Amino acid sequence: MFTGEERERLRNDLIAAARADDRISGAAVTGSAALDAEDTWSDIDLAFAVQSEPDQVIAEWTNRMYRDHRAVHHMDVTLGRTVFRVFLLENTLQVDLAFWPEGEFGATTPKFRLLFGKANEQEHMETRDARHLADLAWLHALHVRSSIARGRVWQAEYMISTVRDHVLALMCLRHGLPSIEGRGLDQLPAEVISGMRETLVRRLDKDELDVAFRAVMDALITEIGILDVELADRLTPILREVSGTL
């Protein structure tokens, strides 16, 4: 396990290396550190503005991570022309290095603290669409019903969990909390999140699946009612039938 001192030392080394690289015109701390909200488990998130030779820059920085900083594996996430290279280190530390085209470098979320260079004005990433989440939830609910009816208990549990994830995301949006990757769940009011306990599948048998399914459907119907009364009027009778004909 890495220590906070090791993390800070590595971040400082990487920032110093970025300042010394003529092809990098700007850098920013992103993630929790940008808001001074790090804890023991936080990773390293840095964004670089690359003004030339992006493929070569990424390749050389990748070599640096393996050669000098004990990386054991990496993966990429892309957003347009930006490459987020995510490294796993031997001490379990995650290091996310984002390589942005210079003209697109800038804050897309509040978690961005410029270290050097110029940040361009950027539109912040839109929040998740509540109506789309609601639609995904009722769609997966249909698959819950068929999975239970077919005796596919593992698939049923998976589908119930998927519906629950969408409902929880709707709750987070409604309370102005982060809705991605469960980041806002532990900030939901206790009376809201505690009501979701019955949606957890504790055993892989039909009775337990039925209980969890009905609970998550009740929660979904409530969220749709808050989101769009007219939509709730149309969907509620159908959703009640779906969860009541098991």
C-alpha cells in the first residue's frame, strides 16, 4: 500500500518533469487534490497540454512510468483527441495522466487547478440526463421479469442491480450530488439511502429476487413521479404489472 508521502513525492516529480518537457505547455492537478479533498485512498490525477508530437510524448511518459516509477500495467480512456492513460503501480497507487491537445486544454469540471501554462475556456461536461436514466431503468426492469421467470437467477440479480444503479443515480441528480460511479451515494440523506436496503439481493432464490425487484420498482416509480408526473401516469400501471406478475 502506498503512503501519502509517496504519493506527494511522485506527483511533485511528475510535475517537475512536465515543466522540463518543452512539448508540454501547461499542466493542472485534477481529481480530488484539485479541491484539497484528498484522503488516504486518493490517486494521482494530472492533465498535460501537449503542443506537439502527442504520440511520442505519451510513449515517452509511459516509458518513464515503467522505468522510474514501478508501473506494472496501464490502460487508456479517450475523450475526443484526449488520451487518459491510467497506470497501476506496484504499490497499488493509481496514476491518471491526461494528455490534452494544447488548444483544448482546460477545465471541464470544477476539479481542475492550473499549475502552469494557459487553460482554455471549456464547457463543463453536462450532467447525466435524468430522463435517459429513467428510461434505462424501466428497460432493464423488463429483463428482470423475464430472467426471474426463466429461472436465471444470476442474470436476474444483475438486472435488479442495474435498475437500482439507475434509480440511485436519479436520486443523486435530484439532490444535486455526483451521479457517476456512486460518488454521491454516501452523501444522500440517510432517510433516502436507507430506503434502498430492501433492493439488495441477499440470496439467489426466487422469493428474495421478487422482494428486491418489487422494492426497486417502488423506488423507480417514486423517482419517475418526481421527475415527470405525466410520464409517471403513463408508466406506473405498466411497471406495477411488470413487478407484480412474477
